[in-house]
Amino acid sequence: MAGTATAAVAAADEAADRVTVTLLLGGGHRSIVTLRRQDPALRALIGTLQAKSAGQPVAGRPFHLRVEDGRQSLVFAPGDLVGLITDPPLAVEAPPATTAATAADGSAQPSPVVKSRYVIAENFLPPADHAALLRFAIDSQARFIDSAVSTDDTDYRRSKVLYDFPSFAELFRRRIRELMPQLLPALQIAPFPAADIECQMTAHNDGNYFKLHNDNGSPDTSTRALTYVYYFHNEPKAYGGGALRIYDSVIADGFYRCGPHAADIEPKNNSVIFFVPHTHHEVLPVRCPSGRFEDCRFTVNGWVRRAEAA
């Protein structure tokens, strides 16, 4: 009986995570897809409409979505998206108000550069916990899955990811909460009530990478207030590359945009970097000649969420 109740709850949670989206396209066309609330494709669709409403260009890679229970593909250009109808309704935050710097003669001025802020902590875990985490990651190879985006853009991100590791995830949540009083002033972040601390484990092997992105540029990620990336690997280190490239920001049209290159952070064993989620960053290609899973560039990475007002 308990198993039946648990299955029913799981089914209800699965249903609640799904959003039926009617795509309104140019020429009066429409199509229906079902997406998860956290799906990057849903964030991208909403972001495209926000950009269009702000008069910003939306040229880019076509959307590629599965329809008819995955039996067909729907491919369309971002500029063809006219609107969305979602069931259930979604709360979409308006983008920040536009502010433009002007000179005395009324001409527009270049946007000021906002310097990136980050904190690096070495020896983040005690040696025994670090060793246990590495053993766990290697022993869990079969449970890692390909990282992907729902637009099927296989050139955007290549790695393996593991989402379920509760004991170690709780260890990271506890350690991060302990450091918050020191981290927030160092990063010039005002104190905030923390909600969830998200955790995922990622493995990068030969040729893997993650292209330029930031971590809170969509409505469903807007409560991310702090990003962290913890590095761990076998010794001696068997891979090269894989630096975290961080960029400064510029504010344009009320949004944080990618600015000049700021720093390349080399993955150092048992170290963690914290930074502000609007910071644009990328993982440079990894070189791992052996190709063995145990020689990967491993990370535990995630975000501290700001509690939303009731």
C-alpha cells in the first residue's frame, strides 16, 4: 500500500513538473509541445519573447523541439516566435528597466564595465571526504548521463552529469552555509534568506567543454544568488585544459551582457570557486589523452537560491 502511495506521489510530482506549451508562430501557425519547468528550451523561448519585446535582435540558432510524442521534429527560427500559451500559467518576471548613459549632447555612451567578482577557497573538504567523493564518482560511472540541452544543440555542451548523490550533496550544502557569512561581503552581495542549494556532479573528459553562458538569465533561474564550482580529480592529474574562463559584464538594455575577458581559473584539486550568477563564463576544452573516466575533470557545481517572498 505504501508503495502504491509513493508511486502516486511520484506521478503527481512528474505531472506538476510538466508544462504544455502552445507555440504561436509567424503566419498564424501553431504547435504544441510538452516541456519541463526547468527545461532550457522553455527558458530560451521566454527569453526570446522578452528580447523581442525590448526591441533586441534575436538572430541565432534555430529552435529544435520534439513534437508528436517525439516522433517528429519542429525547427523554427527565433524570429518566427510570436507568443506562447502555457498550461498551467507561468509567472514571468519582466526584464529590468532600460537605463542608457548619455553625454551632455544626448549621444549614447558605452556601457560601463562591471568587474567580475569571485572567491577561491582551497582545501575545501577534509582529506577523508575528498578521497571518499573521488571514489564515489569513479564507482558511479554507469550512473552518469550525457549533459544536453533540449534544443538538441550537441555543439553547446559536452560532458557527463550525475544529479543524485544525496549524502555528498548534503555535505556541500552544509559547508556552503557555513561559509556564507564570509562569502557574501567578499562578493559584495547583500545578505539574503537562502532557500535551496542545488548540487550536480559533472565529469569532463577528452574534448569536452561548455560554451559561453551565465547562470540566472531566465525567469526560472532568476532566484539564483550565488554560483559555486568545486574541483576534484585523481593525482597525478591526467588531464589538461578545462579552465573556467570568466568575463566581466556590461549593462545594456537593463541586462548583464558579456564583457571583456577577466580571468582563466585553472581547476585545482579540492578547491572551490564562488561567483555572482550573472557572470558570463565557459569551460575551455579538456585534453585527456587516456580517455579513462577516472582521469576526468570532476566537479560538484550548483547554485544557492534566494528564498522568494511569500
